[in-house]
Amino acid sequence: MDQTPAYTPDPRILELGPDFYDEVAPAEFPEAKLRFANHRWAKAIGLGQFMRPQWEKHFARFEPLPRNLPRPLALRYHGHQFRSYNPDLGDGRGFLFAQLRDGDGRLLDLGTKGSGQTPYSRLGDGRLTLKGGVREIFATEMLEALGVNTSKSFALFETGEALWRSDEPSPTRSSVLTRLGHGHIRIGTFQRYAFHRDKPAIAALTRYCLEHLYGETPPEQDKDAAVRLFDLVSGATARLAASYMAAGFVHGVLNSDNIAITGESFDYGPWRFAPYWNPRFTAAYFDGEGLYSFARQPEAIQWDLAQLGGCLGLLTSERKLNPILNDWGRRFDEATIELLLARLGIRPGHQDDDRELAKRLVAALATETVTIDRVFFDWRGGRRRDDKRYESEEFLALAKALEGRENEAALAHPYWSGEAPCSMHIEEVEARWAAIAERDDWKPFEAKITEIRHMGEAMAVSVE
């Protein structure tokens, strides 16, 4: 943004009423060391003037922002976890802290991860490991740079506690993360009220999402509001799934409580970027059957969308919802072609030509001879770097499909003149974390954020 907008608080969640959330208190941490502050997004929401004491006051001690939520709210929801329904969910180590508008008028939420126990913590301590916070920053920064609709890591504080985890060397360091996202309502939120057959609550959620997350105000008693919302969520989730594929990203835990109504990607745990276009590549060690593997992510997201349809079916007929669900695959295919070509830096053309080019691109990627990031880097704008690995039948077919579609404008940024692409594979994540864990050296972490944002600037150069 060229101009810093004014801070515009707008705590709309209160319209839903106390049946949708519980007031909670943040944990009191023994210390607060600021490890990351997202100044560019602070500027975008009118908090660009904040100095370090204000970051600590509001994002480590969680004193309310002016004219905003007086107390944090833990939101209530249910969800399917690996397709098993779980009614014992809700914000267990996070809460909604504030709502405000950005310069474009979008309603954004500031939420937390690791901010303490809530009524939904079950046996958890409500805390976040420092490594978990670092990993989420890497995920959101990389996805944002690649053009994926994602929540933003806003602030990370190290909090001075020793945590015990079964999947990390323990004791390990603690942190609290603040996220900035477009809405906190999940498919699982609707599932909670469908579970209780609470039609008025589902109707209120539907209206809230249409008005405050999609910018549409349906008339009172609108019988088609649920259909309209389902259509919007269908399109948003189809694009979400396509963006994961184009980015080579594996979320790892695509449960229905992890799918936002806005289609914005969020809540990063065991994520990974796939080095190669391997359909079976899985991020989570506990996903033994590969339910959320790379190539099955579209299936998983559409399945979650179907659960939303079941909830909205309490307000409307399946006859109106089913055609939308059945059309999801077409939307996903179209979005995938669009996003693959955009990452390649190729202007859209005739629909059949675009489809053929995307097909050739995926076939070349699927040879698994060159990493995903390297292929998109080397073939950006239709160029082809000299490399024996590109002499296979699949890459020769890709070269032929690109003839006449070269786009030098896509190479205008100096990033594309470098020797190698910016990547975020697990080995690099672990190396950057090791510098912090072993020497408390944050320079490699900070250097990587700079590198990612440099790539993001290059990716944002228009190819039109």
C-alpha cells in the first residue's frame, strides 16, 4: 500500500452472540522476546506506527486494542478429523483477539496460537513451541510470495517456558504467535450447530459470512442465502486446492475444522513443500494412509465442502446444493490451469491451448527429475535453460507447447537472473531452526524471510 490506512476497529463477531464463543484470559508469560513482527501488514491495517513496547503490550500481553474486543474469544466448533467426527473441539490454544478493516475495507481477524488454555484445551497446555512458530512464519511467508490466499504471521514472541512434546526434543522453547486472517469461521463452525440441529444459528452464521466475509448483504429471510454462500465457498475452496498444487505445497491436516469459509489457507502444523511432483508425498508422519497427500488434497477439500453442504441443507434443499458441489471439479481444473500458467509467467490464451500447456507442464514435472521450484524457475516466461535433465520426451513436449507463447516481461525482475530458485524444503527449514536451537542465531531465519519476499516481488510482476 502507498498510504497507511487509519486503524479501523470493527468487532463484528459480537453480532453472533455468546452462543458462538467463550470469553477467555490470555496466559501470563514469564518473558516476551519479539522474534518477528510483520511491519508491512501492520501498516496495511493501520498499526504501522507501533513501536516495540506496543507490539509486546498487545501481542504478548494481549491488552485490548482501542475500541476493539474487550476480552479474547475462544470460538466454538466441531469437525471431521481424518474423516472421523469430533464434537470435542474449539479454540484450544488460541483465541480471536481483535477485528479490524484493512485499506481495502476487508474485515480481518487477529487471532492467536499458543496463547494459553481455554475451555477446549482438553489435556493440552495451550502453548506453542518456538519451532512451531518459526515453521508457521516460513509457511505463510512462502505461500504469500507464491500468490496463495493465506493467513499472515503477524507477530511471534518467545515466552520463556519449557515445553514437553512427543514430536520434538524436549524440553523445548515456547512462543506465542499472532495471525492475521480473513475470518475465523470454519466449516467446522457450521458443523457444530448442525450437530445440535440449530437452524437459527446456522442462518445467523450464513448471514454473517455473506455480509462480513464476502461483502454481500442478503435480505432478511432470504431462502437462497445458504445456496449463495455454498456457491461462494465452493469457488474459494476450489481455488485453494488449485493453489496448493501450483505451489507444490502439502498442508498436512485438511480436516473440516481447518477449512476457512473464505477459502483462506491457515493453521499450519506438519506442512511441507514437495521437492518433486510426487502424488504420494505426505507431510504428516501420522497420515499413514496418505489421506492428505499431495495429489489427494483436492479430494480432501471437496469432501470437507460436502460437509458444509450437509449443514446448509438444514436451510435449503439438496437439489439446490448438489449441482454446486458437482461443479467443484470443473472450478478446480480451471483454477489449476490458471495458476500453473501464472507461476510459469505465461499469459492466458485459448482455453484448449492453455489446457494442453498445463497438461504438458504437469507431465514434465511428474518425471521427478527436477524439483518443482527449479522447473518453474528455469522455464519462467517460456525460456529454457540448457540442462541435460530437460532433454526427456516430456520436457521436449513442454518446449513445443510453449512455442510462440514466450513472455519476456515475466523475467523483468532481477530475481529471475539468479542461479537458483528460492525454495523451502524440509532440510532448509531444519537447518534454519538448528541455528536458532543450537546458537540462538536468528540471522539465517531473517535472511530467509528477505529471500522469500524478494521472490514474492518477482512473482508479483504482472504477466498481462
